[in-house]
Amino acid sequence: MQRRTFLRNSLAALPALNLFNQTGAKQIRLITRGDDLGAARSLNRATLECFKQGILKNVSVLAATPYVEEAAKMMAKEKGICFGLHCDLTSEWDNVKWGPVAPREKVPSLVDGNGHLFQTNDAVRASAKADEALIELQAQLDKARKLGFDIRYADAHMGTVNIVPGLPDRFGQWCRQNRLIDTRRIGGRLALPRSSPIDRRHPGDYVADVISALKSANDGEYLIVGHLAFDDAEIRNLGHPGYPGEAVAHNLNWERLAYVDPRIVKFVRESGVQPIRYDETEAGREQMKEF
């Protein structure tokens, strides 16, 4: 599965929420997450903007990527962010690549002939071994914490944690051993309208789609995920077959706006939607009791 398919299946998912119960009390707790910190300078800047000026509360760090050290200098000491490890077994772009954090000789089933993490989920599924995947995830976690990030949760970049044979059953225990919230089942999601501009290049207004979805569904605790960047030359240099860089930049800029556009900021403030961290969720608090 390539990134375009993964985005279509998961990123463009948003809970439809009913903002008030019959007594008028606010019932919306919204986990706002930004992924891929460190993958690009544009993404680092946009993520900081969405935290400082928008509704972002959770940031997932890609520890193997080229600009993670820059991201740490920019954001690791910021108060109010819940940082997580974006557990990564792929390097999906054509023009920007990265290898494992662990020594390559310790994780040979995770790398291609050039020493990079595999580009696609299919390649990971065919080659990766669970023992080596856990070695790499531990190396990523250790690096992120050494850089100064207070890593409190773990999630799966491109979903690869869930496709390595034997790894899904061991991942929860690995999280507990490292005092990490396993986010795989936290937060409800519903699909955005099929006409959404995200990942389909349809005309439209993604911010308006988000606000519409927030107005129209049930009380609860929900999750939105974005990959936050500007539509600039750096992001247009990304891409892979079936998902050109122009589309990547278009989509990531819309996802940024869904967190920082004045309309969403005003709506969240006035409607009583509560953006929350993973360590403020009910499931997250329950897991932390086991640490």
C-alpha cells in the first residue's frame, strides 16, 4: 500500500460530532494529531504554527528522518504538546529517503539494496521480521528521547506496525515496557465527504468540510490526523508513483489549514469543542495506570 492509498483510507477520516447534549453541555473531546515531524523543514514550521496559533495538541515524531534534529531544536521544549513516536518502517518518497536508526546489520530485513527503509507496505510485509522491527522501534524511541522529546505515546507510520507478521501482538507489550500509550484503538473516526479536496484533487474547501463534520454528529471522544506543511517547493519535491508531489503539497497544505485556519480556531473556541492530548483521553489514562 502506498501513501496515497493510506491517506485515502485513514487520514481523510474525521468524526462527525454533535456539539451539545439535551442540557446544552459540551461533550466533544477532540484528539488533534500532527504526523511526520522531522520529515521536512516545511512540515516542521507548519507543525509549530499549528500548535502556536491553532488547535494542535499531539505531535508524532519520525525519528529516522533528515530534519528531526531541527524539529527538536524548534519544538522539544514547548509546553503543552503531547509528543509521540511515529513508529516507522517505511521511507515512502522517491526523492527524499532515510534508513533505519538502528545499525543496518542488526535490521537487515527492514532495508532495501540501498540501505533505506522500504518504500511500500507490500515490501515491508514480504520482508520484515518482528524481532528486527522491535530493535528499530526501540532505536527510534531512544533517539527521539535523547533529542529531548518527552515521548508519551506511540502510533504507526503508514500502518506498518500492523502488517509485520507477529508484530501487532507484541507491540502493546513493547509500549507498556517503554511507558508509552498505545494509540491504536483510541479515538473514533468517520469519513469526510467524498467531495473533499484532500487526496482527490477535487475542488472544495477542506476547512469547511471539517467544520461541517464537527457540527453534525454524536457526542464523544474522537481523533483527527493531519500531515501539516505548506504548499512549497520542498513539499512538491516529495511524491511517488500515483501520488505526485503537486498533489502531496496540495493535500498537506489543506491539512495544515484544518488546524490553523481562523475559521476552525473560531469554531472550536465558540462551539466548546475541547482539543485534547492522548494523555488526557480516557483510554490513555487507563493505560498509564499500568506503567
